[in-house]
Amino acid sequence: MWWISLILIFLAGISNACMDVLKVRWVRSIFYNVKNQQWFNPSLSWKNKWKNGNPRNGEKFLGSSTVFVFLTDFWHFSKFLMLLCISFSIVLYQPIFYWFIDWMIFYSIFTTTFQIFFIKVLIKS
């Protein structure tokens, strides 16, 4: 069952790449031309948590700026998935080798996955 934790770390790396691509490579991302700009575009999506897109009007729904913020935009949804995957990988973790070697394996999978998706997969060719 140790492989489930590895898959979850892989998925966490993808989610983290999605977050960073939205923030620093938005114009070059595969998300740039999607129809639902209100969900993906960081310059628009932040408004989704507020009534009429205005923080002065309060939350759009109970918890939309806190506990349920992951329902308001793709960046927060990706962060939610990343944290969920990391949390479950910890809960389901079973040693493969020695703890330090396991950490290096998990770290390598996370960072390699992140780099591949951040540099290649999520960027328009």
C-alpha cells in the first residue's frame, strides 16, 4: 500500500504546478484560453468569493473566503487538492526503506512532477 502515498505525492506536485502556472505564467498557460475565465483567470477569479465581486459586500456564501474558498476558483481548488493529497499520503504512509530515503523518494517525485508540469505540460507549445 506504500505506492498509494507515492501516487498522492505525484498528484500534489501536479496541483502545485497548476497553482504556480496560474500565478506566474498565466498568459503562457494552457488555461489562458479556456471559456471559464471567471474560474481560471487569477485577475478575475479572486472576486468569486465576494458578493458581486466586492469584498465590502461580504462573502458570496458562508465560508467562501475561508473554509470553502476552494470552491471559488481554480487556484484555491488546486491548493486544496495539493494539501489533501499530502495529508492523505501522510496518513496512508507505510515505510518503503529507511525514513530519510523515503523522504528523498517522496521529495524527488514531488519536485520532478512539479517541474515537468510547470515547464512543459501546463504551458502552451
